[in-house]
Amino acid sequence: SCPLDKLDIICKFQQTYHQPKPLNNHRVYTEPYSYIILHKPTQSELTEHTAAWPRAVHHVKKRGKHSICQVCCQDGKLSRVIFSKGKTDPALYKGVRKMHLGDLLPVEVVSPDTSNREE
């Protein structure tokens, strides 16, 4: 199940466009779009690499030298991932900053294990 169902949030984004040349009146239009899942593919239908990749569910927050991305993981949980410029591969860091809503993030999100912590 989708974790956003419980929050009453719809996965949506906007796309801006210009009209084709014959009708062009130099106006920019914005249309809203949303995702509708018609068929959920089985594990065998997905490629081995992208099956575990999380998907961006909110716009990436770009800060000075880090980016914050909220993603939906394979287990259906939402996670917030922070990519810092100094500690992240440069190609991945640039890719994260250019991500759009709904894009797959080519990483495996591992939540911190709190069961082994000493008190």
C-alpha cells in the first residue's frame, strides 16, 4: 500500500509548456499531473537494479552544500535522505539536485539500526 494514502496527500506535479507555433501567443501554461497506478509489476518484471531504488515523493530541498530528499522506500515507508556535497559522490550529488518528483533515486536507503546501541 502507498504510505501517502494515510496522509491524504496526492502524488502530483506541474508541467509548464508553450503552445505550438500556429497558436503561439507567447503565454506559458501550467498543467497539473498526478500518478495513477494501473498495474503494479511483479518483481520479475522489474530489473534487478531498480527494484530496490526509492522514489522521490516531494521536491528536493536544495540548501547551500546539501540537499534533502524525501523518498518512498521499497518497504513502503517514507524516509528523509540528506546528501552533503563533501560526503557524496559528485555525480550522485548533481543528479539528486536535478531530481524531479517521482524520479527513482539510484541508491539503497538503509535506516540506522537502533537495536545495537549502548545506553
